[in-house]
Amino acid sequence: MLEPDLDQTVREAVARQLRIPAARLTGDVVLDSIGLDDDATAVGVLEAVEDVLEVRFPDDFLDGLRTFGELSSAVRIAVGV
């Protein structure tokens, strides 16, 4: 599924899963600072993004990603946008 604004779609899915305002998810926000510091939360966020985009990512997709901007870029690359 290709959205006109993939970054916003990812932002909204992550915000909804973490129950935080989407506006808080700027490119430089550190993922650990918004609750992605444990495996269960990370899996939930990854599944939320997968569901909204109707794609599947490898289990280690979030490994090495430090900021929301990196996450958004990785999603964009993974879906070929």
C-alpha cells in the first residue's frame, strides 16, 4: 500500500501504538525516549506499521535504528518508495 505521505502514515501508526501525540514524532526524536526501549513495545510498533502498510518486515527490522527519522527512512526504503 503506497500512501501519498508515507512518513505521516508511519508517524500516526507509531503514535497510536505508543499512545503519544503524533506531533511528538519528529525526525530526530530518539526511539528509546518514546518507549521503544523494550522488545515487547518494539514488536507492537513494528506490527502496527506492518498492519497499516499491509507489509511484513523482518523481525530485526528495528535493530540499529536510533531515531524516528531513521525508522521512517528504513520503512520508505523497505517498501520501495
